[in-house]
Amino acid sequence: MEESREIVVVLDEDERVIAASRRARESLDGLEDGAPVPAELLRPEGGREIFRIPYDLDGRRETLVYLRDAGDLAAYEELRAGFTAAVSHELRTPLARLLALLETALLPDTETRDLVEQAREEVGQIRELIDDVLFLSELESGREPVALGATAALPILREVADALAESAARAGVTVTVEGDADTELPLRPRMIRVVAENLAENAIRYAGAGATCALAVRREADAVVLVASDDGVGVGDKDLGRLFERFYRADRARASRGTGLGLAIVKHVVASAGGTVEATGERGSGLTVRCAFPAR
């Protein structure tokens, strides 16, 4: 219920609110747990469709109420079609390179060992893209829960830095970790790892040789924050606002082998846990990505 992207409310037999999704609480004024649902909220006004599904639970009569605003389905179909087209476009490039390598390998007197290794890298790129697409789909469908309790973040950040040490060394990037060992984030351990890995890998791919990326977790006055800050080549002003779009890459990053979904996944995980994410920086002065969650 909490993670549902839809307007969903559960009522008891006296039409009192038992539970409501986050979107329902944000969209409908007057919803209070244990209080009668305001009658005007459940009227099919302005093109809103209402579906009521009664059921029995341990002898109690309850009703699941699903509300869909006019245009929701059309907007979803537009998003789905755009996403499908983008995935298809992103798959074409590594598939075309793979086909070219295989065709070259069939030529007479061709040294195939290097070609096979390059083909293996292209297959790995395709697999990474498919994995990211499936993971993002699980997040959006609610099949992959994000926030279940709170987790100490610093040990996980250290694990991520250790796991990425080899790829960071190849790129000439140093990954450091800092913060308070007692600071907790409202995320499952796996989700902290997903966010930290994508932030660090973004710096490893794009910050440039000689850069340092610092992963830090700390408590502020009204928030708990996870920050990834690097002193690399940075990002231009026109790109900052689009970094979290699916498949968007700044000009310098277009030749990278990244999937273009890493920061989109970060934003979705953070938002699903009630947090916010923002990127700051400028060309030549590094990039900072700040993920903030309400303090508890």
C-alpha cells in the first residue's frame, strides 16, 4: 500500500480509513486513519473513475477503493511506449557492434581472440542494460520493496567502495567513504547498496582520471543524507537538470558503456522512500549528488 503509485484506500465496514497509499494521502485532502472517509472524495467527479472491491478478512468486511483520474491510462501508455522505444534504441548499438565483430571474425586469416573478447564485452553491456531495465520495472511495479525499517549505511558504503576498487583503479578514480557509523537510512540494505553503487559507478565512468569520489552519510538538522561528491570534470548547466532522466547522457558521456539508467534508479529508490535527490556542480568543478531523507 505505502509504495503503490496509485490512489488506493482501504475502508472498514463503517467506511473508516484503515490504510491509504502515499499517493492517496498526497492527492486527497482529509484522509485520516481511523476516521470516516469524506464522502466527496469518493464521488466520480471530473472524469475520475472509482472501483470498489469488497472482501472479507477474518470475519471483517473491508473494501479496497481504487481511484483513477481521467488521463492516467493515456499518460501511462505514452510513458510505456516511450520507454519501450528508448530501450530498443539503446539495445541497437551494442547489438550492431556485436554483429560487426562476428562478421569480422568470419573473414579469412583473422585473429579471433581479441574479437571474441570484444564480443564478450558487448554481451556484458547488453546483459547490464536488460538487468537495469528489469530492476527499474520491479521498482515501479512495487514488486521490489524499498523501505523496510532503517539500516546503518556506513558499513554498506565501505563494502561498495571495496567491491568497486578494481574498476575505480582502472579508471584512475579514488573512491573514499566517510560518515558516522550510527547514521541510519530508511532503506533496506540492498537498496542502500544499489544507490551507493550507482552513484560511485557514475563517478568512476565520468569523473575522469585523477578524480576522487567521496561517499558520505551524515545527519543534518531535519534530514539524513547520503552524498556522492567528486572533483572531476563536472557537468554543464544544461545537463544538470536532466541527469536523472532515463537514458540521458551528457555529451562527454555518450561514448561511455553505461546503461544510462543508473541515476534514474537512484532517484526512484530515494523517492520511493520519501526522500529527494538533487545534483549540483558545473563543468570543470566536479559533481555532487545529494540524497536526503526525512529525519526520524
